[in-house]
Amino acid sequence: QVQLVESGGGLVQPGGSLRLSCAASGFPFSRYTMSWVRQAPGKGLEWVLAITRGGDSTSYAASVKGRFTISRDNAKNTLYLQMNSLKHEDTAVYFCRKEDDGRRGQGTQVTVSS
């Protein structure tokens, strides 16, 4: 049974940093491209970043390039999202997503506010 469990969200001031984690289980994590997506209040799902199965290639939405970094540890079956220089508009529920079938976890709330 595929499980994706996000953690690490919280309240942070503008300009601050957070590191999200996604613990994966129930499937061979190292074989799949993974991504982070987010959903801001009242808006649809927005793709943010992706990383290939070996971690050798990443892609970013323009809105987060230079501020957010995606990484993975295949030995630990864990996906990470390092978020720096956070802005109010980064406030959203963040989900990790298995790219082949779109499955995602329950999400973790990130709120950027002073």
C-alpha cells in the first residue's frame, strides 16, 4: 500500500526557512520521479518542483526557482523540500506526489506571516 507522509510545515515569518520531509513506503521509492505540489487557500493545485528517480535532475516552477530546493535520500525513502526566503504567497498546503500515478499524501500546512 502506497503511503506518503509529509511533515515539517508550520508558521514562519517572511524571509524565513523551512524544511519539509516526505516519508514514502509501500513502493520502490528509488524507481520513481517525485514532486512537490501545493495548494493555496481558494486555489487549485500548483506543481512546484520535481526530481528524477536518481536525483540527478530537478525542475522548478519559476515562482520558486532560486529559493526552493528539492532533494531525496533513496536509502531512507524520503523526499525533501528546502524552502528559503519564504514569501506570503508561499502559504499553502504542500504535498509530495508520486509522478507516475499522481498519488500524494495528506499534506503539511505552511503559513508565511508576520
